[in-house]
Amino acid sequence: MAFKTDIEIAREATKKPILEIGAKLGIPSESLLPYGHDKAKVSQEFIESLAGRPDGKLILVTAINPTPAGEGKTTTTVGLGDGLNRIGKKAVVCIREASLGPNFGMKGGAAGGGYSQVVPMEEMNLHFTGDFHAITSAHNLLSAMIDNHIYWGNALDIDARRIVWRRVMDMNDRALRDIVVNLGGVSNGFPRQTGFDITVASEVMAILCLSNDLNDLQNRLGSIVIGYRRDKTPVYCRDIKADGAMTVLLKDAMQPNLVQTLENNPAFVHGGPFANIAHGCNSVIATKTALKLGEYVVTEAGFGADLGAEKFFDIKCRKAGLKPAAAVIVATVRAMKMNGGVAKADLGTENVPAVQKGCPNLGRHIANVKGFGVPVVVAINHFYSDTQAEIDAVKAYVAEQGAEAILCQHWAKGSEGIEELAKKVVSLAESGASNFAPLYPDDMPLFQKIETIAKRIYHASEVIADKSIRDQLKAWEAAGYGNLPVCMAKTQYSFTTDPNMRGAPTGHTVPVREVRLSAGAGFIVAICGEIMTMPGLPKVPSAEVIRLNDQGFVEGLF
């Protein structure tokens, strides 16, 4: 059977003018700033006018640990938004923007797939409205001003050995992980070691995604700790006097982007922090705006529930005062088989025992999400190779965990293929069963927060950290940062820090090799195992096959 590719389906879409999409949500044309005919930013003034309106119900879409077999979390998020609209609910989708690094590497884009996509797909996965470029520029402006301050006399007495602010770019480039800058003599400054992270790991990205408005944005930017003096007292971004100019660069990027699904339903696409490094959720301002405009808001959190959902609950919901009404965990029969030990090449062959063997990974995620007091339903994202016996095995397992699994065919059928899940989500959300609470209290010591996540979410036996790391955490507590949540930077492929260990392992250790203070964003980053804040390209990057064809269309993006 021949299937159309995602990009072919997207090109055939009958898009409506973005002003019509805005009108469906009651956004007047003068409050939209169009970028062409099919995307627009929503003005800050209109967003401020929504204060006082009641909120709709917030639905989180998360997933099992990703495998090469595919899960389809964004596709399910978009499909569910369409499905809710199909059954008569006013629903809005909220997802993240795509990073260029993975698009030209190996992960691919972030617009959904099949007949459950957000369009314009090509623009969304490339430069879109320039938000990431603005974040990159704002971040690197601060980097430039730090070195410039030192060059012109260092009035703040910054210790060049203790500068913690690195540079960023939105591309996978392992060669830039560790570098020396300011070489070439006196006129170029004082040589020092630094490096690059990918833009989606930037604290500026996290700040933009957690800020409520431009004033909040500037205050958070000013609170960034850029380094320390010789007496180890912190130096802030506002001391460098960069926060005002950074806010100017981010003024337009702060406004949420409105686009549409293939079925012409509204979607906000805004922000893009990585969930294996940063907190992995779309912006607070987009989510809150959508909640004022829709009866239901369907949002996703990056990667598996051990990363994305945990950070959504413990960081985004805690800081923004959000209370999710229900959660959807996406799984596939193919991924269950891979968790059960089947090689990717053999996934097309029926193997019920392997499905059953792989299901504990799904079971762990169900239990974890329930542990936050949020009711759960499982979406089985359908593949054509799935057999009824395999689907029944997943449904039976999920029933044993006290939840329901629903087969979803939204990739092939759009909203028609996900109606049953939409109805179940409405039932859960309107039952009032959600009793959301974060995993740990604000006043828990920082290392204990790390241990709580590792033991309760990952089922680890212990956390290993050098004395220097424990001492650093204690120093931050003494400096007034002890009430911050923890953002775990860890491989997305496993509950452990070993990306090759699938299933639901227990009793492992979680090594923390570094901790970083994101004072402006409002969390502590714990970098675990071998996770990198600047990814590298694979042996055969997607960039090798991406090109323009004779008609001027992009090929190879998917």
C-alpha cells in the first residue's frame, strides 16, 4: 500500500486565512500580526484584555519513553485537538516550535504527522516567525556584553574563571561544546574557556516560556546569574545592564504564534525548550491565552512522561498555577514490542509475548502520572502492521493498571479516527477527578528533590553526586534558591541514565555530574549521566537529503 508522506499531505491542505482562524477564537483582526497569510502573532494588548475570563480545561498529552519504533505524541496532540472540535467542543492545541538542530540531524520536525498536522509545516520546522533567532541573539548579546565588560576594565570584578554563561546556536554542532575564546592578542580580550549549548537549552528560552508578560520577562532576564567574583558573590545580567536590550530583542518573540491544523482548527505554537535538557513545554503565555479562549486546551510535554510530564507538573504547573484536568499517555504496539526485545527490522511480525513483555514501560508511566493526582487514559497510536491480538494485549495490560487504552487512527483518518479518545478525555475532565499536586514541596532541600524524582519517577535506588555538587546545592540554598524546583537533564530513552536500557528497570543509580543555576527561569538543572547540552549530528544527518526540487519545494525534510 502506498502512503503519502507528511509533507505531501501538508502541501495538499486547504488552509484558511489566519484571520479566519483567529475569528473562530474571537480574536479581532487588529489583534493579529500576520506573518504571511497562514500564521500570525497575537498581540500583548489582546492577551492582557482576557484577564478575568474563566479558564477552559487543560489536557496534557505525554508518552512512553521514545524508541526508534515511533510513538507519535505531537501527532496525537494535534489529532485530539481536532477530535474535540469534531465532537462539538471549542478546543485549542498548544505545542512547541521546532529546533533546526534535530530537523537537520535525525529527530525530524514537531508539527505532527499524517492527517493530524499543524500547518504551514515547512515554515514551522524551519525559520517560522523568527522566535528562535531572537532568543539566540538575546542570549549571545549577553555573552558579548560580558566579555566586553571585562575587556574595558572589569568594574564588576568578574572572575573570568567563574563565568557560567555560555553561548548558543540553534544547530547540532559537537565541535563547539568546549572552546577557548578571545585568542589573538590584547585587542581581542582575555582568553578563557567556554562553550556553546543548543538554543533550546538556553536559559533565555526557558525564561521566555515561563514569563507571563514583558515586565516579568525583563525581571527574569535581569536575575540570570552570569558568573561570580573572586569572593564567589554572584554577578547578574542586570549588573551587566543587558536585560533591557535583551527584552527589546525578545519583544515580538514573546507574542504567541497562531496557526491551524489540517482541519482548520486553531493551534498556538510557541517556545521550544528541550525536555531532555530543559523543561520541555510550550510557553506559559500561549497556554494561558488558549485557556481563556477555548473550552479545552490540548498541550504536550516533550519525550516520555518521566521527563516531559514530570517537568510540566513540577515546573510549569507549579510556577504558572495551572491545574491539568486529565492526561493522555501515547504508546504504540511497535514500541511495546521493541521494549520487549524485538529488533526494529522485525516489528512488522506479530509477537504478542513481546508486547506483553514491553508493557511495563507503559505501566510505569501510568503509575507516575497518576501519582500527581491526574486521571489517565492511554492512546494506542495505530500502525498498519498492528494486529488485533497485539492491540488487545495492550488494552488488557492497561486495564490491569486501572486505566483504559483506546485505539486511535488519527494519522490516517484525522479527527474521525480519534473520536473515541476525545469523548473519553471529556468524560475524565468533566468528572472532576483531577486532584493535581506536584511531586515535592518547595521547601524540600535541593538534593532531596533530585532524589525524590530519581526514586519515585525513575525507580532508582540512589543518586550519586560528588561532594562539590552537594556543596554547590547547599550554597544555593544559603543564597535563597532552595525553594526552586529541579529540572533533570537526562537521556529520554530510558528511566535510567543508560539510553540502551529499555522497559521499566529498578534499583539503578542516577549519577549527577553537574548542576546549573537558572535563577531567571526559576529552577536548578541537574545534568545526569552522559546527556549533552549541545547535541551532535548523526553519522548520516538528515541535512544530506534536504534540498529544493525543480518546483521550488523542500524535499527530504520528512
